[in-house]
Amino acid sequence: METLRDAAIRVTMLPRDTNAFGTIFGGVLLSYIDLAGAVEAHKHTVKKLVTVAMREVVFIEPVYVGDLVSFYTETVKIGRTSITVRVIVEAERLISKTRHRGKVTEAEVVYVAVNEERRPIPIAD
């Protein structure tokens, strides 16, 4: 499995995060994708960033209570006012007393730097 570097964040999934089918809500994972992407984006600026897009999120495998989920990030593009970050999500779980790790989803997230009036501003000064 591809590992970009150290995970931006790692989270153990808890019962409060489950849906009626016993798997983790997709929205919970989307929230963590957004947080992990912001960690990466803030490596390039201290300016306030807002999320403007999350591209092509496809859930490949379900995530279960107890899974250790890692969110790996890399900067894809830095524009004048925006930063695009790729987030790869892997889940690690015990299967038949063996650890299994696999990709569960990935996304590209676009953040835009904004001023106090929430208007786009350049990333670089």
C-alpha cells in the first residue's frame, strides 16, 4: 500500500461515529479528510483558509468501529489564492488475528486563503 509519509492525522473510530448499518458515517470521514487537508495546506501559509471543494470522493471499503484510520496528505498545487491537497485514507484493522491495512478512500480538497471579509487573497505576500 502506498504511504506518502507520516500521516497528517490518525484516528481510532468509535461507536458514536457509526450509522444504522454498523459502519462509520461517510460524513465523519469527510470531516477528517477536511481536517487532514488543512494540516497540509497550513504548511504553506499562516493565512486563514476555507474549504471550497472536495473532489471525487469514492468510498472503496467500509470503515468499522475500532479501525485505526490514517489520513496521508500531499500538496498537489499552489495557485494564487488556493491550495489543492490530495488526501489518501487508509484503515488498519485486525482480521483473523492479523493486521490488515487498506485504502478506503481518497480526495482532493481545495482551500482558498481569505481575509477578514472572507474575500480571496493571495497565498504569498
